[in-house]
Amino acid sequence: MTSDGDLRAFIDQQRVLLAKERDAEIERSSLLLSNCGPKLLEQKGLSLGGLGIVGMNIGLGGKTLVELERPTAYHISPIFPPHSLSRPGDLARIEANFTSNASAKKPKTSSSTDAKGAQAEGVVYKVSDTRIVIAVDSTEASSEDLDLPERCRVLKLANSVTYDRMDKAINQLEKIVLPTGEGKAAGELTSMIQVLLGMKAPSPREPLGIIPFFDDSTGKTHTLIEIIRQLTTESPVNLKPKRVLVCGASNLSVDNILERLLALPITDKSQKLRVTRIGHPARVMTHEGILESTLEVKATRTDQAALARDIKDELEVALGILSGKGKGVKGKGPRGAERRKLWEEVKALRKEYRQREGGVVKSVLKESQVVLATCHSAGGRQLNNQEFDVVIIDEATQAIEAVCWIPIFKAKKLILAGDPMQLPPTVLSLDNEKKRKKKATSASTSKSIKKVVKPKGSTGAKEPSPADSIASDANSSETSESDEPIVDAVGSVSLNNKASFKLLPPKTLETTLFDRLEAMYGSGIKRMLQVQYRMHEQICDFPSKTLYGAKLKSHESVASHLLQDLPNTEAKTEEDAKEFLESPVVFFDTAGCEYFERLDGDGDEGSRCNENEGTIVQNWIQNLVEVGVLPSQIAVITPYQAQVTLLTSLLRPKYGPTLEIGSVDGMQGREKEAVIISLVRSNDTREVGFLKEKRRLNVAMTRAKRHLCIVGDSSTVTHGGSYLKKWLAWLEANADVKYAGLE
């Protein structure tokens, strides 16, 4: 069992790892911002320049919403260039537009009044192709006048809010499990918390008897929906309906669940689940029903909202006058004493608005049976003092453990869902550590280069896996030679020997709560869902055999579906139908074509792209579109950001934004009818980089529903370890193989 010393070591290590991760993000942001001129910042996607303010409005919490766009006076096109300010919640700064490198290196803070008044920090609230909205949180205690320049730029900053909330969760955990007797209790030491930390063994399973299912489908989301329905419905096995908090590692996972809940069949309105989505409306899907379920929209529909709405209207009129962008306002806003007086009125109105809005928010949440939020946003003020019976965390295998503790404290029962064979959390500090080791190794090698003769074609020794001591080969980001997966023995109820119920401090943040619990208690605490509802059986075949013990099967409704079964596809000839619409897996092999990759950037820090593969992708998409496949039904995935940029420049002008182009990490959780993967790597030294990470490849190939096309150099990729070698052999035997040089 876990001792106080074990608890202390675990908590201290979480703090150390979180501090390293925060520092890594700040370092990345500050270095780029300090060393890059305006044009380079835009090229790296870290800023949007030459913007003008369209207007200022009020959002939930009294935040000032600053809307910006590209004025036609300064830009040929109103459409933004590619940028990374695309995720609502990203921290950003609005400041004066700079046009010279010298100006770009101006420090963040300045003692001058002009510099101080010319910038404001907030979060990305909403973004489209032509407009970005920044939410500036001006508290009633602030005396700063939001007086922004006529021409602005928006800079992406390191986001500290998530780290603040994770640190707060770890501090709360410490006070609960290692109380000092000082101050107010941080929370109850529940049986669930004790089991999560190995302080006590899980309780024996109790038979529930026969449970009538609403839906006997077994996909992951189907199963979560069934659990939610069972928990919120009165029945012989659930005597009192439960209140449920549903969280996810991403907004997409939360919205997928919400969309399914809203689509549930009902015979009368009394049966309809009362659900509320926490988070900015801009973060959620544009589906009308989902937007209607957001807290912000629901808060405007209550009886108490009328008074708050009147105050909001007054606020927006005042802000319009201050910005010079309000209705009927001509020229610039007021100055001097008049401006200071109006700003004082704005602060007073904002304080009153927040008070009234707080009552409205509590009223909406009080009547909600199911509340949905990301793990991070569950720590926002809207859910302060809110308690639930059960918390469900989807994509738990992609979430840092500390962020999971934010919602865990709000309930006494926890359900985790996720796929340990997909990508772990993205950890910047781990990447930095790898780079430092690589540089140290390179320096050491260069000193002894005269003494060492490297065999031709050798890539050197394999780097140690970053996975920590509790991770198995199957869960490791590196490819093991055995390739033996660890999958759930379905039906098993046995746990590890009690002596192994010990809490071990993680070595990296890649160790998720999901991984740690399985290591502590064995596979008996989880259940593997064996039927999937996305992929054609041929697309599913290789992942099932190599990563899921051949237990993952395609449901009969999707097992044989092809592009030709879509209502919008139609080939002009039988030959076109066979080539483009009837092949579930296609492989363009570029071996021998000398379609070599190119390093885009300086030294090892750069990303890689492959122009010839880009042309193959472009041509194949054109063929698919000509037989009726819609651009919105296609996704292009590649492991390298430079290739994403290249493919975007080739494809976006012709097919528009509905054709998705992204990295493997960005496409996790997504699905499309047709997916095209560009592997990029092609070189004489047979180096494959992180293509050897089996989970990354697994994510990419399992996004496809009816058609999967791979473009790559088999002569390079086959040298990436046994997993890639098996994959290429499988492609040769099962895919429609096309040799690129002959096409």
C-alpha cells in the first residue's frame, strides 16, 4: 500500500514535471517572440499583423470582446494567412502593429504610459478565416483604460492558465491526502481518491443483475452515451438519478458526446436530458443544437437574464463610444477627462453585470443533469462549488494526469475512457530533453569522429524511449522488436497482488492516469471494446492484428462500406469506379523514384517536407473529387508541419477550407470518409524519425472510414523497425499498390 512518503514523492514529482513543462512553453514562446521580426513571426504562425478593430462587445463574465480583421486599405485579401492562433483559449496579446525588426524586439513591459495603453492581453475567443476575437478580462479593480491603437497585431503567448489550474489541483490533492491541520479543509478524502493513489484496494465488484440497455451498440462513444443514460435514469439498479460531469482532453471529444446526447430519441419533453456545455461558444461545433446547449446561450434564455441583458447593452454602447466603433459614433473616441469618466462607468457596469450574471449561471447549472466541459475548463469559476455524483473523462489516455484531477475533485465516482494505443499527451519539456541529449551525443560523436568508422547506411544507436518505468512496450512511443500488444483480457476481474498497490512517481508527464492505474491494478480494471463503427474491415485489419490482439472487429454496418456507397459519388467508367471508389486501401510506393525529403529550417530544428509526394497527393485528390467525393469528406494527414504547410499551399486555393489538412496530432479524434497519408521520409541514410512511433501511425491510419491512401518510400520506411516492416509487408499483400514513377 502507498505510504505518506510515497504520496509526498508522487506530489513533489508532479510539481517538478509541471514546472518544467511550464518553463518549456514560456521558453519556446519568449525565444520566438524576442528573436523574430514581424514577417518571420507571421511565417511561423505566431502573429497576425496589420489588423484593425471592428468593434468591442461584452461576453460571459464581463469580458471585453475585441473583434479584429484585416482592413482592405492595407491588405489585398481579408483572409488570414496560416497561423497557430486557431484554438480558442490560446493566450494572446493585442499591441501596436510593428513593421521593422527593431520594433519587434521591444520588451513586453514599458514604463511609458503610451506603451502600456497600447496593448492588452486576453485569450482567443473566436476565430474564422477573416476575423479574430480576443476576450480581454478587465476586472473591476483594474484602472487600465483599454485604449488600443488603430493598427494592431495579435501575438500568441505562452498559456499560463492551464498550468495554474493544474498546480492548484496538485496543491489541493496534497492538502487532502497529507493534511497539516492548518487552515480550511481542501476537500474530502474519498474512497475514490484513496484507490486512485493506492492508499486502499479497490472494492470487490458487485453483481448488478440484468440491466435493460437503451442501445446495445459497443463503440466507445456509444458506450459512454449508454452509461450517461443509465446514470441519469431512475431504474431498479439506479434508484436515484445521478448528476454527471462529462469531461474530455479536447473540445472535440466533449462535443462529440454532446452531439450524441442531443440526438437521443424522446417520446415527450419530460424525457429530454437537461445538458449544459461549459466553455466559449466559439470552442464548440457550429451545430445549432450544440450552440444552444452552451452555458452562454442558455444564460440568455432564463427569466433572470433580462436585467443582465439591459446592463450588457449599456456596457456595449459605452465601449463602442470608447473605441470609436459604436453605432452612430464618428471619428475617434473621447479623450482626457471625458474618457476617464466614461471608463469609470464601464467598470461599474461590468461589476453589476458580473453579479447579475453569476445568479443566472447558478440557476442554469442547478437544473442541469449533465454538464460537459474540457478537463481544464472544469476548473473555471462557473463550476466553483458544483458537485456531481459521477465524473466521466473521455480521451483520458491523451490527458496529463494533473489536468484530470481538476474534475475528479467534483465527484465520488470516476469513469475513464481512452485508447492507450493512440498518442500520449504532447509534452514540450520531453522534446527539449531529447534535443539536448541529441546535441550532446552529436558533440561527443564529432570529437571522436576520427576514431569511429560508421558503416554505410547505419543510422546509429536507437535513442532510449522516453516512456517511464511503468510503461509497457505496447504503450511505448518507440517500436519494440516483439510487437506483442497488451490488450484487455475481456471478462477478467482479477487485480494485481495487493503488494503491488504502490504509487510510483512518474518520470515524465506522458504517464497518464489511465496508464498508471493499469500498471498498479492490472488489466482487470479496464474493458476493451471489441467492435468499432468507423473503419472498413480492411482498414481495421492491420491495427487490430498488431496492436489490439486481433480482437478489434468492424461492425457489420461499416465492414464493407466503400466510397462508391456514398450518395454523392458516381464514376463515368467502370475502370474509374474500380480504381477510385472500390479500393479501401491504396499505397503509392515511391521507392527508386528519388523523391527525397527536404529539410525546411535550420539544422535539426527544422521540419521536413516532400514536394513530389505533395504532387501525388494533389493528383489523387483531384481523381477522387472528379468521381464525386466532396472535399469535406477528405482529410490529408502528415507527420511533419512543413508538409502540412506545403500541402495547404497546393490544395487550399482549389478545394477551400472544407478539405482538412493537418498533422497526426491535430487529427486525433477526427474521422473522414477518405484519408490520404503523406509519410514524407525518403533519404539515402534510411532515417524515418518519429514514423517509428507506432501510436502516431495508428492514429493516422485509423481516421479513415471507407478509403485509406498512403504515399511513401518503402525503401526508407522499411528500415524503421519491425512494426513498419510488417506494415509495408501488409500493404504489399492487401493494398492496391501503385508505383509512383509509373503513374
